[in-house]
Amino acid sequence: MNLNKRVTGPWANYEYVLLKDENTHVGWIEWTSDKTFRLKKNLLIDHPMSPYTYILPPEVKIPVEEGIIRVTPEKIVREVKIPRGKIFGTFSGQFCIVDSYEPVNPDMLPKPLLSKDEFLHRLTYNWHGDVTKIFSKEIAINILSCPKSSYGIGGIGAQSLSPYGGRQDLIILNRSIKNLLPSDFLGRNKTYMYKPIRTKHDAECANNDFKRGVSDEISFNYLFNLGPQSQSYLMPTQIPVIIPEARYKPDKWGLDRDVFDYQMSALLLNPYMEENIQDKLTKILRKTGEDILRKSSLQTSLDNTGLLRLAKAWCRLEFKQSINEDDFSKLKNDFEEVFREYFDIVEDAKETGKTYHIPLTPMSNKMRLTVKANRIYKLIKKLSRENDYKRLSIEIIRNNVPVKEISTYDLDKGLNELVNAGYLLMHKNYTEFEIV
């Protein structure tokens, strides 16, 4: 299904409500100039959209970063175009002069029709055999992704493993996941993209998309082993997808509309975590991970940014806007459940010599940095080491960068590159930075 070509649906539950006549002037702002904007009914794509171009008079001010709003029109102006020789015309343009506006709380939008458990069941409904909820959770976290945040571009990386079958099972898994997604998300999309990685070329393309920041969120799934010569194209993965001893039989109905509704609603969520909650959560998940690693005798490390990504993806699955200490136990249990099976398989692979996996660890050269970004990174490491900084403000970095060699533009671009590449964490809207 192509979302931008829908006429009569299917619609997500919140789209259906926003398309009602009483909500004609409600939607997410998309600025077309500093004084004009359109209203989108879906934050993730460009369709559907309100038919009006909204014009701001000088006395009405709307912050550029404002999200979903309700506009009160002062006046609506329509341009009519009547073809030569015809008596009926069409509106060639519809304009609305804004009288006022009010922000709309996204929490007021209708929730998905399915519960979380129903959603997980539907994800793997077409797999028949020894299918567990763990398998459904792995797929869910991979496709529900995580939002852009302090760690840079959003998205969840997965590595698919086929312990009971072979390459054909990985091909079938890829087909089953693609059947869960609208075609818009499988191609270039500025808000969310899903990229199955089947070849070295796919890995190179995904890596380039990350470096250029073509989308706010890029989730991906390794479906094959890259050779040692391709290690520089590896992006870190956060979760395994372990194919059960089962067979996949697609139904004739195509995209499940209720699964689509849940995913579209979950992708709107940008879960928030207080810094002290992040620190406590990281310690708990890191200890849990280290316990599993120790039991499986693996010499591997877990990435802090990966833990934050998983936590935010888990919030989307649970349909939560924030995470608090009451959630720690459940999140810890889910984390253990998913990774224990993975580490058991990896240990078995070490003993038997199988090679159907790659470690879920970030590669030190996972993304090649530009020369200037590399220089900025070395400078930040030097400043942190010599001054015992945990974080550095943009002012400190700028005051220590040689201006003749690295301009303000190059500095901003380089810092953004380092965040997206996973070398730095960004805080307070790119005004403070921390080494990962």
C-alpha cells in the first residue's frame, strides 16, 4: 500500500478523526515560507493534507517548532479556474488567513484499536509452528523504531538469525516484515525508513543514508553476514530477530489495517526520559546485560546509546509517552527475555563453528568520519581528558577550535556528523555534548 495514493483509506484511527469536517483546520504544521504553512493530517507523510494554504498576518506569531495545532480562520479566499469553453470550474488555490491558533495535545488523539498483546499476535499471525511472543517483540521493536534524540538519528538496528533453517528462511522473514509496512517506508522518506540489508551494496547505501541524515529515523535489518572487508560499513545493531522453527504463509488480504493503525500511532510517540531516569535505567540494563554476557562466557560490550534506543522503542510498543522507575522491572524482564535466546545461540555457534551471526556490538570504524569531524572528535577527547569534563558546551568547543582551519559552519556540521555516527551524545538542542 502506498500511503500517499490513498483516496478512501485505509486510515489510521487518528487520521480518520482528523479528516472529519470539524477538524478541517487541525493538523501538523509544515511551513512553506516564513509566513505560510500547510496542515498535515499525518506527521509521517505528506498525505492527507488540509486543502488550504494558511497565511499568517503580522500580529499572529506561531513558533517554528510548533507541532499539531487548531487554526481559527479569519477569512477564506478561493481562486477559481474555469477552462475556456466550460461553464464549470475548479478551485486552483484555497487560502486561509489565520485569525488565531491553539496547540493540540497529541495525547488527545485517539489510541490504536488493538491492545499491545493483540498487536504482537497479529505481527506473527502468519507464522505457523513454534512461534513465541519473543519473536513478535523482536520484530515489533525493530519496525516501531525509536525517535531522533541525543544519540542522533533515530532507528533500531536488527540482526536476523536462522538457527533452524538457512538463507531461504532469512528471505522469507524479510518478505514477512515488508508485508507489515506501507511501501512509503521502504523507500526514501524524510520521517521514517526501513532498510533490509541483504548485500554489501545495501549496507553501503544504508551507511550513506545515515551519514547524510536523509531521514529522522532509519531502522534496518542485517539479513546476511558481511565479510571482514566490509566491516567499515557496519552500523551497530541493538536487537536480534531469531527465526523460530516455523513456516510463513501469507494471507490474501495484504497489509493488516489494524497493525498499520498501531504502527502509525506508535511512530508519533517521542518518549521522554529525565536524565536521572536515563542514568538509572542504563545502569540496570547494563548490569542485566553483563550478567547475561557473563553466563554465556562472551567477551562483548553493550552500547549506552543502544540501551537508550531500546528503551524508547519499548515505550512505543507499550504505547507510553514517558518511562519512570515503575517500568524498570518490566523493561528489564523483556530485555533479558529477548537477549538470553540470542546469547545462547551465539555460544552454540562458538562451539559448533556455525557462522550465521555477527555480534551485536558497535564497530569502532562503523562509519568513516570526514577529516574535519575526526579533528573535532580528537579535540573533544583531549579537552575531556585534560579538564575532566563529562559534558562540553558548544562555547567551550568553539573557543578551542582553530577558526582558520574549521569554520563555524564546519564545526556545526562536524558535531552533527559525530552525533549521527554514534561518537557523541547531544544535549539541550545541540548546545552540550558528551563522548559516548
